[in-house]
Amino acid sequence: MRYRVHMDPAAPSISPSDGRVAGADDIDRRPAAVRGRKRDEDRTGAILEAAQAVLLEHGFDRFRIQDVAAHAGCGTGAIYRRWASKEDLLADAIRTMPDPTVEATDDPVADLHALIVGKLADICSEPDLVSGLVAAMRAHPVIDAAVRSRYTVPVFIGAIGRIIGPDHEHTDLLAELGPALVFHRAIFTPDTLDPHAVADEVIALTLAVRDQGVVSDG
């Protein structure tokens, strides 16, 4: 519907193109786009995925809103309408990062190896990510809270439990070992950081714990 504006205050202020005198109902029937732009909620997920990709590619120190916008195919304004700061966006990107998934097979050892490698590959390819993460956690409470909320290992507990038993007293400790090795080596020996080597070492220790239990039970 097209409207014609009249400057004469005595005349109807708005006249529809079909010749009727406009009333309040005509104004209420205006398209939503005229009353105000509706935010595209689907874009929120695309922005978070872009932020995760930029974070893994550039690390915390070089993370820029402009790069996220370019990756998501949107303007920076679309990001700042959803997050007040770069740190808020980073925190949500960390919280929504997908957990590693490995389809269970008949070989729990191979499954654990695939899980560890998949979880650590991105970190191992960008060793500076770990040191930047520690600095960001200390400087920004919102990032610290996000990282701590994600620092859980139920998926590893399940995978290791298939090898040594879900109720073993050392299951939780072994599940924390992989991330601990990565943090240590990313800081002190970044040039030798290798997800496959970490997986092999965690598995070797897991099997040793399992076999020790078998010997003790015998």
C-alpha cells in the first residue's frame, strides 16, 4: 500500500492509494520493516561460529571484531547489537564451542586416541593460544568464567571409563591429564607439541593403570 502525505492540516494526514481516508488501522498494518528492522536471530549462531574460527586462527591477542564480521559476512554493528564488547563475544564463543565427538567402536583405545587428537589438534597447531588464554582469563573475569565453565571432562571420563572401568578411582585424574600436558608443553616446549604424542602417552598411562588393577586383583 502506498501513502500520500498532505501538508494541509485540515486534510487527512495520510491517504491510501485506493482513495480511502486512512485511519489508525492503516498505520498499524504497515510492514514490520517500516516500523523498525527485525534482528536476524539466525545470524547470532553464524557470528559465534565465526568468532570461534577467528579465535582458533589468530588467538586471543589478535582477535578482532572486524575479522569476525568479515568471516560471518555481516557488519560490526550486527555484532555490537548482540555483544557489548569483544570480551563478551569471546566468552560466548568459548561457552558454545562444540565438544569433541567420536563415534564409539569396538576398540575403546582407538576411540580414546581419536578423541584426544581431535580435542587437542587446534590447540597444538596454535601454541600461543594457551598463553593468550591464561592472560585473557586474568584480565577479564567474563572470559575466566567462560573458560572455567567449559573446563570439564565428562567426555574423556566416559572414554577412559570404557578402558579401566567407569568407577575406577583414577578415572577423573586420567581424564584431566591430557589438558594438563597440553598446557604444560604449550608454555614450556611449544615446538614439540604433538597431539598424537599426547594421546599415546595418556593411553599408555591409562593401560598401565588398567593392567596394574588386573595384577592387583589377581
